Amino acid sequence: TLLVEAQHICVQYNDHTAVNDVSLSINKGEIVTLIGPNGAGKTTLVRAILGLAPISSGLLTKKPALSIGYMPQKLQIDSTLPVTVNRFLALASRHGSNIEDALALVGIAHLSKKPIQAISGGELQRVLLARAILRQPELLVLDEPAQGVDITGQTELYALIKQIRDQLGCGVLMISHDLHLVMAATDNVICLNQHVCCSGHPETVSNDPA
Ligand code: ADP
Ligand code: ADP
């Protein structure tokens, strides 16, 4: 099943082209990774796919009523308000989704009663992943899920994402900085920089598209 198809997408901010002629497709059960240097347009492309940034040209097609679980790059946590992991997730939960199940799936069931301010960077990324899963997504969109996680933790996190894909059968679109780290966890890589877009199997795409 085709979840998203982008054909020759451009996103323009005033005179500046943030995304230039990018085409990609994401199928059910497929992990697609966007890779490229800072400012290459990765987040803008993701926001365009989410409907949060306007497309200036090209065609974006989505499966009707596509449910998306989005893990944004940055999260502001109000440090003055003590809230447990459980409560934090309850605030984001819809359709009575099971928070305990989501926490178990991301491997942090033991943290449910802990204040969210007291957990580590790697654990927080798993909480955010759990929050995205609570949307019962057909498509998971992850903006640098491994950010702020140590190198061992990054490998584990990408393995976890693959495991979640296997278990939920969802499609995944994620942004990463490191092709080597995501290699084992991705089916397809879209490599962006300001001028070029290339795509292919992870072993055939270089970190430097130019
Ligand atoms: P990446 O995620 O690959 O680092 P971004 O998508 O964040 O890249 O940014 C791509 C380009 O678009 C950058 O040059 C950035 O400055 C610009 N840009 C991003 N968002 C906006 C915005 N809201 N208004 C104007 N320019 C923006
Ligand atoms: P605002 O900027 O108005 O506060 P948000 O950035 O919170 O809006 O959300 C923008 C859109 O993204 C909304 O349509 C919202 O439903 C959706 N959204 C926000 N968080 C998630 C998430 N975790 N998973 C899926 N969709 C989300």
C-alpha cells in the first residue's frame, strides 16, 4: 500500500528554495530515511508531508485518512510542572490508546511513574516515540529520533524503530545525520542537499550526494 508519494516537490520561502525537486514514496511496512547536511531541507520536507509547510510546486499524494504519528525534533518540557511519564503520555493520547502497551513496546515500562524531568536523553527519545505510537499511526514520522543519544544508544534506537515497524506494520519516514548508523535499519535513503536529491538502497547512496 502506498502511504505517501511526493513528485518533484519544491518548497520556497520568499526567494529561498528550501526543498528543490524532491520525489519519494513511502509504502506500508517501509522505512525511508532522509539524510543530508544542516539546512538541506529535511525538516521542511517532513513538514510539507505533514501539511505544515506549503508546497510551491510538485504533487503530494497521501493515502486517504492517513494516520500519522509525529516525533518532532525538539520538545519543550515545562520544568516547573512535575509530571510523570504516564501523565505526559495521557495528555497526548487519543482513542483510549494503551499507554502501558506503548511504553512496553519502546522498552521503558519501568519508567511510567517517573517524573519526565528526571529521565535521561535516551529515555526521553523513547517517551517521544511512545507518544507518536499512541496515535495508532499507519505512518511514523521521526525527526532525528537519535538526537542527544550516545552512540551505543543510537544503534539500539534504530534497531527499536525497525522492531516497531515489524510489529505495527507501519511505514516510517525519518531524518538522520548518519548514514552508517541507519544503514541496518532503513529500506531506502533519500539524500538531500541544497542542489541535489538522490535516492536508493542504503548501500548504494553516498553521504555526499554532490
Ligand atoms: P534541515 O532540516 O535539513 O536542516 P531545514 O528544512 O530546517 O533543513 O531548512 C532548509 C532551509 O530552509 C534552510 O536554509 C532554512 O534556513 C530555511 N527555512 C526553514 N524554515 C524556514 C522558515 N519558516 N522560513 C524561512 N526559511 C526557512
Ligand atoms: P500548533 O503549532 O498549532 O500548536 P502543533 O504543532 O501542536 O500545532 O500541531 C500541528 C499539527 O500537527 C496539528 O494538526 C496536530 O494535530 C498535529 N500533531 C501534533 N503533534 C502530533 C503527533 N505527535 N502526531 C501526529 N500529529 C501531531
